[in-house]
Amino acid sequence: MAKMTPKQFVSEYYKHAIRTQSKKGIDARFTLAQAALESGWSESAPGNNFFGVKATKDTPENKKQLLTTTEILSDDKQAYRFPEVISITRRTDGKYLYRVKDWFRKYDSPEESFTDHANFFFQNKRYAKALEFKNDSYKFAEEIASAGYATDPNYAKSLKSVIQTIEKNMQ
């Protein structure tokens, strides 16, 4: 996929976020912003995985894909968590940047990805507090970050910035 402008991204994918909002109640601006952030404005959504949702041991073989990713972890002793480790580099803040291959979910369509993304929050108890704020895209972003959605310590800040960009491009 090619990288889209924010306006193009909103035009193309807003309908999926609205459908998800009507089914699950999660603010469409949040869903769209997270899809934009995680996919680089659609530049990287392999297998229609717009959200970087990882596969689990229960994910069927035909619904998963092995992809290269980066993780920020507290120590250099967590290589066992990944099928393949490419590199581990100590950061200036004392944490470690892992470049690894890991299993991610794969979808037949963007809509399937959006629907599964919403279900993911409801199926994982660690997001119960976040779901109390599903109508507030900014608070929801903070809560999913606090619950460990991503290893990037600036994830909530980045996501809230993209929500602002989405809002500007919805007019």
C-alpha cells in the first residue's frame, strides 16, 4: 500500500471506523487515528493489519503472518519472547530496543481488521478501564497505553497527536 495523506486516509477508512463505533461504541476518531498511527497512514498494513495486533497461540495459521517489528523493553533478557531476534540495542534511557520477528494477525479486508480491533479491546480484561472511556478518544488513548497496548513509552502522546490530525481532516 502507498502512504496516504491524512485527508485521503480519512476519506478511505472513516466508514470502517463509523461501522465499528456503531457496533462497539468505540469513538471512530480514536479507531481511525490508531489505524493511521499503526499503519503509517496505510503505508504498512500487511495482511490488512492496520493496528499491529499480534497473533496468539489460538490464531489459525491462515490468519497470521511473521513480520519484522521493534519493541522497547526494560532489559536485554527477553529474547525468548520472539520467534527471531534481529538485534538488541541499549537506549540512552536504559531500556532496550529489540528488532525482532513476531507473529501478527492477518485479515481478508480492512473492515475485518477494524472489527477485530474493536473486539480485541473487549476480549482482553486489561482494557476494561479503557472501555469506560470508549466515547472519549483522548482518554481512551491514554488508558490503552497505560494498559500496555504498545511498548513505546510515548504511545499515548503520539496517538493523541494523530487524533488531532484526524479531527482536522474530517471536515
